[in-house]
Amino acid sequence: MNSVNSIHIQQLRRLHILLVDSDVHARDKVRQALGAGFILHCARSLDEAQRFLAEALPDILICEMVLPDSSGLDLCRLVRRSSLWQHLPIMLLTNLSTLQDKVAGFEAGADDYLVKPFDARHLVARLRLLSRIKHLELDRG
């Protein structure tokens, strides 16, 4: 299958998103923003995220940097070290907005960084972009 057909099929299929955030209100806002175009799975902690990833691989991981049992940066590093998960696109969606926070996120392995509060259309566009990039890379490799 060529890249154009692969991307087209990917756009028709609803993407599975794993959102890791301990704040129920933040999870609800993401759920509302994504609407019916995505299948959202939620985890409240690093441990829950690891359990989910051990059972299923989502299309994209969205993670808050501040988690009750660790940091979203720890989850980024864990994913990037794993041969099973290393190609998983990671977006950090967080209240932390300094340049140092963003650099730390990218250095830990995040592919994208979005600061709360976010615009729903912007979030969806960035997720579609991450998915498109992932499939182009997989088709080449």
C-alpha cells in the first residue's frame, strides 16, 4: 500500500488516544474537544498508563507533565526506551508553559507540546498531524 492510500485510510479510521491526566475536569475537556472522531482511553497515573500500554497500543499518547505518582517526563522516557512503544507519538498537554518546561518535554521524548487551556480545533489538528507523520515514517521504514 502506498503512503497516500495509507494516510487516507488512517484519516477514515477513528484514532485511539491514551490520555494520561489525573484531573477529571481536564480529561472531560479533552473528551469534549475530541468528540466522536476519536476513541479516548484515560489513565490517571503512570502505573495506569503502563498497564494500558502493556495490553494495547494507542495511536497517540497525550500526557500531562504533573502526575500524582511521577512525571509525564518519566512516561516519555519509558516509552522512548521501549522497543514496543518507541514509535508512539507523544503529546504533552500541560499547564506548564515556560521555555524550560517545553525543552525538558522534548528532551524526554515528546513529539509535541500544547499548553492548557487549549483550543479544541488546534488540539485535533495537532493530533491529526502527529498521526500523519507517524504513518509517513512507518511507510518509509
